[in-house]
Amino acid sequence: MSDAISFEEPWARTHQFDPPAIFESLRAERPLARMVYPDGHVGWITSSYELARSVLSDPRFSHSTEIGHFPVTHRGQVMPNHPRIPGMFIHMDPPHHTHYRRMLTGEFTARRAGRLAARAETVAAEQIDAMRAHGSPADLVKHYAKPLSLRILSELVGLPYEEADRYGHAPTLLHDPDADPQEAMTAMGQAAAFFAEVVERRRKEPQDDLISRLIADGQLSDEELCNIVTLLLFAGYETTESALAVGVFALLQHPAQLAALRADPGKLDAAIEEFLRYLTVNQYDTYRTALEDIELGGETVKKGDSVTVSLPAANRDPAKFACPAELDIDRETSGHMAFGFGIHQCLGQNLARVELRAGFSALLGAFPDLGLAVAPEEVPLRLQGSVFAVKSLPVSW
């Protein structure tokens, strides 16, 4: 269709922190726009806050891999429809999604996450020590953000961090569109085998972790347990690590905001919400398939049509957030969609906030003169892929 945009256009970032400029014109002229997927399927993409929430909260839109058109991976591969994978509930609709999610909700409440705050602070302090031991300059991603995020998530789930070389590389390779596909598949296979091994260990010797509690509950098969572990790791590790690292990168380029935060550390929680909104690192894989013809935004979305929801565009909608292109730690951010919306809203968002709070607090407290060790334009970015990230972030103090 002549008025349909290319699938590539909404991912072509031209600035470090801003979504592609095309969303500004789309939002003004056609907030629900036709988009051609790489296999020729003509679906849709939303660019407004209102339409994003509408799609993600409407049960007439499916996230199941069994139904409709499963658009594409970030490597440009079209994914065929396939049966439900036991335990992989992110790609399920109710009641199957509800069945699994209900088992895990109690593990990720604000209260449960709050109990991990002291441990998160300890881990952050230990990673600060590791940075000091390395010396200035250091790569904030390698020496701080990655190990902080992976350690805390691993402890919660029940994965022994001392064996992280057996599973920690897989999420990074999966989310990186420049990674070798065969290397990524090999790493995923090794991680899956390791998860099965850990499940067997926990059956014999339970510990105070999620895997042990799910085993004790007795409702899940080993296959379901392993797939749930895979989902939690792949959804919760890179996203939190990137939010921390890119958040620091953004803060170091907004000295007035950094000074305001240093002057009043009580602003940290609000600042984290603004980082989440402003950066929206979960930039790519949010889409649904229409189960029937649906009137949306003045258009008719036909049964079987794919609708991609741009979370970065929704979080930059001026109808919701005044001056949305500005980083403002004092702004009202309630309702931002960095964690999605609806029944598939990020299960681990409370844990992510605990990790980010510990990570930012320890870093700003330890290094009052923290700064970039290279020019901002020299920081290598991962602009495409499901998670917006910095590949490394050299800092000095």
C-alpha cells in the first residue's frame, strides 16, 4: 500500500535517546498507521499513548503465537505460528496466561521486592568496590550494570551466579541483532540445559528461591519450570541492566538534572520513573494480532492484522506528557508505559525498581565526580533490537 510505512522506519533512531522522528508526524497525521512487515504482511503501528493503551488492554487483540500473524524478530526473520510452549506464558492469552501468571504474582509484589532492597544495596556496594578495584576509567556496563542486574535476578530465581558463564551470555546474544544467530542459538541451548540441571538440584536440595517454591507447589512440570526460568531471565536481565546504564548515560549529559538529584537524593524514585519514561529501553517487541475486525482510531483493523505498539512513542506523546522530549526528574510520570500495559504488563517491574534504586543510589553516592571517559558520540549504542542499550559506557571519577 502506497501510504504504508516500512517496518524499518520506526526503529531508525537518529539521536541517542529519542525515538525516530517519524513518530512525531505519524502521531499528528495518522496515529494508527499502516506498516509493511518484512514478509509483505501489511499491518499497523500505533504512535499515540491513547491507542497504545487501547490495544494492550483490549482482549480482542491476541499475543498468542498460535493465532494470526507473528510478525518478525529483530533479526528480520518471520516467525511461523506454533503451539503454546509450556510455561512460556508471555505469548499466551487467557486462560492459559492467567494460569501461569497467577503462580508468579506473589513472587513479584512490591512488598516481596521491597524485602530484597537491603540485598540489592549490598550487591550494589560490592560492585562499586569492584569498580574501584579496577580503577578509573571503567566500563559501567561490564563492571556495574550487568553484574548488578544479573546477580539480583539470579538470587531471586535460584540460579547460582558463580556459574553465570553457563547462562549469562544467552540473553545478551538474543537481544543483540548484530550477534551471530548460530552463536545465540548455541548459548540458548547451553542455558536451557543448565536450567534443567538447576531444577534437578533444587528438587534434591530446596533453597529459599523461586525455583524451589515452584517445585514445592507441585503444579509445574520440569519443562514448564525451565521455560519460566528462561522467560524471567530473558525478560528481566537485559532490560534492567540497560535501563540503569542508559539512564546513567542520559543523566551525565543533563548536568542540571544530575545536580538537582545530587542536591536532593529524595528525588531518586521520581527520577527513576522519568528515566524509564524518557528512555523506554523496551523498544521493539510489543505487538498484538486482531482476533476480529476492530474499529480503532478511525480505522478498521481486520481480523488477523498485526498491530505493533511503540512504547517509546507512547511515552513521548505530548497529549499525555508536557514537553515529552525533555528529561525532567520533577515531572509527573504516572501512567508511563515503560513496562507495557494490560495483562502482559511487566511482571518484574517492582524488582526492576528496587535494582535501579540501589544501582543509582550507590553509584551517585560513591562517585561525586563521576563523568564520561569518552565523548558522548563515542559511546557505542545498540539502537535496534528489542532492547535499546549502550554496548559499553566508559566512565571516570
